Amino acid sequence: MNVVEKATSIGANEGLSTIDLSIFRAYDVRGLVDDDLNPEIVHAIGRAFGTELWERSTNRTVAIGRDGRASSLGYLEALSEGLRQSGIDVIDLGLVPTPLVHYGASKHDAGAAIVVTGSHNPASYNGLKFAIGRLPFSGGALLCLYKRIVNGKFRSGKGSLQRYDVLDEYVTEVASQIRLEKPLRVVVDCGNGVSGVLSRRLFEAIGCDVTVLFEEVDSTFPNHHPDPAVPANLNDLRRAVVDSDADAGIAFDGDGDRVGVVIETGENVWADRLLALFARDVLAHNPASTVVFDVKCGVSVRETVASSGGHAVVSPTGHTNIKQHVCQHNAMLGGEFSGHFCFPDRWYAIDDAAYAGTRFLELVSKVSNASELFQDIARRPATPEILIPVEDRRKFEIVERLTRCASFEGGKVDNTDGIRIDFVDGWGLVRASNTSPKLSLRFEAENESALTRIECLFKHELERIEPHLARQAWP
């Protein structure tokens, strides 16, 4: 969404002077604290969502929760009040990882869920994630909230409020189904994110000897940024795993819905290879079922799904897209390169990083070491996600021009999300980030020479259609 527009009519929300359309993004609402988001705006969003829920569902109860950012408690209170003023009953789950809000909604028969979270964004950001029933409330649906606020079209009512501690219930249920075949020594890096309220209890409950790094919830993220998709953020975890002779390491992002893993050697396993491991296990127990993954995933996922007799569905990037495709195709597994995973085979159809961590450890406990699990899952030369800053309003235009004008002779074009070109010896991808003013690129190949060739080809074509990119410091 690249429109910049502000509403100056705010209906019945006294004290709210403007609301910026740009905060309503593809997956969620997100903006700078105080500049784009404040309690008054969140209150108005709550009223708008409550009104929408009355029209979209017969279940008018909403489960809400928050991450550990400094602004999140005030935003949660404003959200709760706005929902209740539209006649919605609210279940306040408090400070919990994002997946536990969706878990709580399912367990306590709420018709929708909202999480106040800035996810893995810098500490100066915050936002809201929404779901109605099993499906994300995102994309074009979020524009309905903006339009309601602009027009002041809110339902009035008086909803109830109850507070519930869902942590014990969640830990008990996960521990009842995860079976470790031997005790494991595990290091968990919470990155000072909200997973600090859960991780020690959960991994001890399934039978692990647990060391927790950066367990205290701290909205300033004083040790490292909580984004396990960035290799540098795993350096502390990698060292701790090796130094303590641990069996594995687990890392979470700021709101606990994305996971990264480190094996006993200290090596970070890319999320697509981890998804391939999960696919092999899930398909062994659910033959010929469907696995959903995003366009950023490497060849190992496709190879593993095919060799295991499964059906592959490629999705645009984004946790909302993954969950929608999982539900649409009745998939038994879904995941994406950023570290979102959902396991409808034995769990709820939610992207749950903590549960993904326990499933990984369950597999580790069955072999001599974690490295053994990945021996026959190809590890090709590949890049992490490369992010190139561009103007937010132009990122989609640049990708469209690349799709229309670039020359990738000998490659097969995939326009599922941006432009992906598959060659006989590798592939490259350029897409517009849906969460920031950047282009998102990734490359993988059979060898380093092919990887360099494909990267240079994409760089040349991008700079040819957009010459100012030649001045960028490419990673």
C-alpha cells in the first residue's frame, strides 16, 4: 500500500485530529509511536474493528494481547475500550507472544483476535495484527477500518471485559503432545522480546535443560535486535550453544511468532531448510498432503516435498498469505523464509514459533545430533534476504518495470510475488517489501560461481531500469 493520505474527520473520537492511511499496510497496522500511532488512534481502530466484526461474524468476542514495547500497554487499554464501546466483549490475555493470543481466541471461543505489537521492527514502532476466525484480517480489509474512522461510522454498545492468563494452559497442552526421546540441553535467545515470559517454562516442561539468553522483556532491545532472520542477531546464541555443548539453540523475534534455530556446531540453519525438515516429518505421517511455502524459499523445500510424495503450494511472502493458503488448501504444514511456521497436522492453524521450536527439538531427540537431521537436505550457496532502500511509493513501480522490461534469457519467470527467475543452476528474486520502503531480494545457486552470476545479472537489470540504484551500497 503506497498511498499517503490523511483523514481529518474522525467521527466520534474526540481529540483525534488525523489518521494516516499509510499505517494500514498489507499485513497489519504499523507506524511510529506518537507520530503515526497513539492511544486515540488505536481507540478509533478498536471501534472500527468492533463495528466490522458485527457485520462479518455472529461471534462478537475478541481476544487481545500485547508485546513488551513501552507503548503497548497503553495501546492495549485504548484498544479494549474502543472494542467495548462498539458492543464487543473482550478477553484480555495481557503480555503474551502473538501466537498465544490466537491460541487463547481458539480455546475460549472468541470470534477474532488482535495483537498490539511492533513485531521485529525497531523500538520506535508499534502496530496491530488482526484475525477473524482462522483467517487474517489484512490487505484490503484493513482499508475498511480507515474508511470507518474517516466517516465516523461506528456502532455503539457496551461490551464486557474479562482478563485471563493463558500461559499455563498453553504450556500444559504443548507438553502433553511433544515427546522427547532423550533429555536435551537447549539455549533459547528471547532477544528481550515477549517470548521471555514463556520460553523457560515451556522448554523445561517438555523435558529440556534450558539456558535462556536475554530473558527480561525490555522494549529497548539492549542486546541485539530480535529478528532471527538476520544472521548477525544469532551470534550470541551460536556462541552460547557451542560454549555450553548444547544440543541446539532456539531464537525468537520480538513478538514470538518467528523462530530461528542453531544446531550443535553453532551453525544457523536457514528457515527454508528447517521447513524442508518439517515437511519430511509431516509428510511421513500425512502422506500426499499439502505443504505451503513462500517464494523466498530455496530449492530444498520443493525437492523434499516432491521426494516425500507431498503437494507443494507456493505463496506470496507474508504470514497472512501463508495462513490463508494453508486454510484454502487444507495444508498440513505452512512456512516461510522469515521463520513463520504453522502445523495444522497436530496443532492449531496459527504461525507459532514456540511450538515450532518444540517440534524441532522433538526431531533432534530422535537422532544422535541435530546435524544428522540435515545431512540429506541440500545446503546450496545462498544469500539471506537482501533489502535495498527505495521510496515507499515507488517500490511496486520498480518491480513492475523490472517484470516488464528486464531481460533474463534462459530463465523461467514466476510472478507469484514480484519476479522470480529460475535458471537450471539457481534462481533470483526481486519483490517489493510489504512492511518497509525497500526492495527484497534473495538468491540461491548450485555453486558460488552461479550465485555470483545470477546476483550480477539482477543487479545489472535493476540498475538499467532504475539508474539511481547504482549508487546504493549493495550488501
